[in-house]
Amino acid sequence: MRKLLLFTVSAAALCTFSASAGPLSLEQRQSLTEAIEAYQPRMNQIAEQIWAKPELGYLEKETSALLQEELKAHGFEIETGVAGIPTAFIASRGDAEGPVIAIMAEMDALPGFSQAAVPHKEPVNGLDVGHACGHHLFGAGSVAAAIAVADWLDENGIKGQIRLYGTPAEEGGSGKVYMVRAGLFDEVDLTLHWHPADRNSASQGKSLANISAKFRFEGKSAHAAMAPDRGRSALDGIEAMNHMVNLLREHVPQETRIHYVITDGGKAPNVVPDFAESYLYVRHPDPAVVADVFARIEKAAEGASLGTATSYSVERTGGVYSLLPNDTLGKIMDANLRQAEPIEWTEEEKKFGTELQTSFERTVPALSSVSEVGAYEFANQGYYSTDVGDVSWATPTVGLGTATWVPGTPPHSWQAVAAGGMSVGLKGTRLAAVTLAATAAELFQSPETIEAARAEFEAARGADFSYRALIGEREPPLDYRLASE
């Protein structure tokens, strides 16, 4: 296993690197846009099919098969079941002697978000799963871009390989981490991705690294009134550990986040519980800080076990790096987003948006903002975690968000599911596909830009960086969503 470097990314390391390559010609841009528009009916059909039958993380069997079949039909070679994950795949087309550019495609849904494509809350009978983060759009839009770029490479005789990475279980399953750990991005020069949102932006921010784990304590059961001396409470172990974790909050770096729930604290108050479980997250912008704080929490668990005469075990359920933003690529993505045809809503879509916004409890942006692109910003700190982070430490990575939702819509909401199931979501997906395709095409014919992006990437990581996954050695938790079916 490679060594984890203790690092902190400095402001100097995140500086801007200039590139000399020019943008696409008007003719090239028009050709790619027309290709996306010609494919759009099929892209919409794929997105709607996945939306209607959402699948949870690592269980995306039909979704993964659909995306693979579509790519295979367009001449891609498919490697499936990669990194020990049945639904993960890599689709490749083109000449690997040239640049290799990857586009990622997420596909998993979330439990508890059943919703029809209407502007008021209306669960779908018999369904308790929904695409509240829009990954059905993510997958379909990325496939559209990959096909358009592959055709463009062939038509223009440009050497290069486009890859579509089918990445399962982003929602808490750390799917991409296992793919990075398996070395599947080692030959990739650059990676592109996008995400559904309520606005359009190619700003490149930072996220929080994260380790999640379940701490399980085992003790000895006894009658809590008649024979408490014979019992050894597993709940005492959990509570002692959590108390020490709360004391620890005073002595960790400022931006550390620690949060937990007790998922099992016993069944009855008159029985000393012989089993208890706590589910805990640690977050911080620096992966090394996360690893250090988590090690201290493990020591707290050890102390709690000794003090309560119980035993304990730890299962790391997930672990992701923070995003490592790339300004070179971000500015190119931003320029291509601004040159793409903006989203325009029909009167019917505006009516949908206006009614949906009445369900929000805060001031909402104007509906017209779906046609705008936000100001480009770089390296702002975000307080969320994503497994895209690990990819960004393995290869220079750039992403964007497009308005697939009504302005003001939060992710992981029934409102996101509703908009993602109708034309509002599909129009935002078209914009993402066009921007991804234009960005990839520009980079394929811009070796100077690829070199500049790589130089920035290497400087930001540091000369001595060596990747070590925060999930440790565990295998992918393929059953982590089964209880939610």
C-alpha cells in the first residue's frame, strides 16, 4: 500500500497556470452542438427510463446495462465489473496513443425520495427511491457527450481516446474511490464531469475530505434491575466513546466536522444491552487531517471499551478525498459554457417553476437565472464531500453544474426529483453535454493546455504526494443499500 503523505495545499500551489491553446473554431463548435442536438431525443429517452426506475448505490444493474449497451452500439469497447464492482464500467473509443480524456457518469438514486414529475409533493405508489441528486441526467448527459466527441475525433482524424467511466454509488458508497485505488485512472490525462444543479457554473471549488465508519460495541446482557452487576453495557461503551469525541472537538483543527448518530442503543430499558452501534463522520478540507482525527477517535473507542469492559469493532463505510481544483481546466470549461446556447424555458415550464417555488421556505432566485452563467470563481471552500475528490488527486479534473432544477431547489429534495423527471431537467442536461463535448474536443487538440493543466496538478499535489485511499483495504460495500430497498 502506498504511503499517505501529510500535506496541506497552499495558496501558491493553487495558482493559475496559463495555456497557449486557442478555443474551438465556430465550425467545430457548431458541429459538436449539432451532434448533441441530433442525439438529444435518445439522451432524453435514456434519462427518462432511468428516472422511472431508479436504483440505489451498487444495485444499478439495469441502469449500468442500459448505458453500456448504448455506448457499445456507438462503437465503444466496454470493460465491465471493474474494481470489483459489478455495475462499474469503462467504455473506450479512439486511439490511446493520443491524449486520453475521461468523462464520468454517475447513476445511483437515493432512498426515500419517491416523487412524480409534478410541481407539488406527490409520491409514486409502490416506489420509495428517487433521483433526488439527478444522477439519471448525469449518466445520460455524459454518454451523449462521449459519443459526440468520439464521432468528432473520427471525422477530423484526431488522435486520442475518449473514455466514459460508469461510476456507481456516489451517494455514500465511495464508488469512485475503489476505481482510483484499483489504478483505473492511471492512464488518463484529464477527467471531466458535471452535476445537476439549480444554476449554471463552471467555478472550481474545494470540498471536504471525509471518513465515515460504524463503531460497534459488544457487552453482556443482564436484567437491569435484578442483576445489573452481571451486565456489561454496550451502550455505555458507545456513550463513553461519544463523550470523548465531543471533548475532542475543542482540540482539532478549526474546519473539522464530526457528526454521529446512535443507530442501535438497545431494545428495552430493563435489559442491559449487549450490542450498540454508532455511525460517525469526520470531515476536513485536508485528507491528512481527517485521517489523523479519525485515528484519535479510534483511540477514544479503545478507551471506552477498556473503561466499560466491553469489546468493539470499527467498519469504515466510506472515505473520500477533498476536491483538488484545476484553474487551467476550469477557465476553459467556463468559456465553453458561456459560448453554448443558453437554456430557455417555455411558458409551461415557467408555470411549473413558479408553482414549485411556492414550496420553498426561503427567498428564491428569479426563474430567468436558468439562462445565466455565474461568475467564475476558483478554490472557494465548499462544505460537502464527494468521491470525485479522489479522482481529482489521480488526474487533473474539471467539472461544471447546469440548471436542471428550478432556481432555489436544494439537492436531495423531492423538488429535484420532480424537475429531473421532465423537460426542465432535460434542457439542463443538453447544456451540460454540449459544454463537456466542446471542452473535451478543445483539449484533444491542445497539447499545451494538457501540459499546463498537468503542471498545475502536480504543483498542487506536491512533489512527494502518494495516494492512499481513506477507505483503507476494505472491499466495496456492495450491500450497503440493501436495507433501504
